[in-house]
Amino acid sequence: VDTVHQGHHDGKPGLYHINAVDTVTQWQVVGCVATICERDLIPVLEAMLHQFPFRILGFHCDNGSEFLNQKVVQLLNKLLVEEFTKSRAYRTTDNALVEGKNGAVVRKQIGYGPIGAEHAEAFQKFYTIHFNPYLNFHRPCGFATVQTNARGKRQRLYRHQDYRTPYEKLTSLAGWKK
């Protein structure tokens, strides 16, 4: 999970996009809040987690304080999430998948311009009704093949043209209906 700030509008902070991506299927859910305080964040985060068609086993975020608080931990415990981890300081690759999706999906579709926080609710409705179904049922993602070289380093290769939608990837997994 990561947040994307939409700049300042007329001297006031803009809205925040919340981007959540599953590491196996690349199932992606985007949400939007006016501020990243608990009052705004918790209901949207809970609604986002309910949009995943499978049980969430782990929750990983960067070192941002918006997800590192007691209310978020209580929410994750309520939803029976088994593992809660955070990125190490100054390790940009710890959250690389969601960081890449921030640019390739959120910034590409929404842009970089400032958007006022008062539009957060309209964006949240758009994401829930239109954008998230598009991302998961119609937009293909590249899935890497992991190879280990002679020195033991793992490399991700995209040679085999494995491009599928997150739904197609999900249904290709053994026992996916469970």
C-alpha cells in the first residue's frame, strides 16, 4: 500500500490517492481521501480491502505514518490479516511494485496537476464503480519469470510474454476459488 499526493490547490493540500496492489496477482485497488488522518483513511482503507476477491494475508507499507498507527492495526486484525510489515528506511525497492503502479496507473490516468481535497469523495466513487474494475478485469499486467544467476542473485525477466489481467492471473492459480 502507498499514498500518492495530488499537490496543493489554491494554497491548500490536495487529495490523496491510496494505491493497494497484491504481489501475486497484481490485483489493484485505488481509493481516495481528502486527508490522510484516521477519520478519513480508515473507512476508505476498509472499503478498499473489501474489494479484493481473496483473503489478505499480509499488509506491507512504506515508513509513512499514515498506515503505522493503532487504528490501522485494529482494522487489519479485525479483517484477520496475518502479517503487517513496513519498508526499511532508504530502501526504495521494498515497495517497488506499488511504486511502479503509482506512476504507470495513477499518475498516467489522473495526472500530476493539483486537485482540491473537496473532490476526494467523487474520486472515491469513480474508483469503486469504474476504475478498479477496469484495472482488474481489462488492463493487462506483465508477470515476470524469476531466475537465479550463477552468483545466487534473483533476476526478474519479462521474456516469455506473460501478460494477463489480474483476474486472468487469479483464475490461473491452483485452488483460486478458495
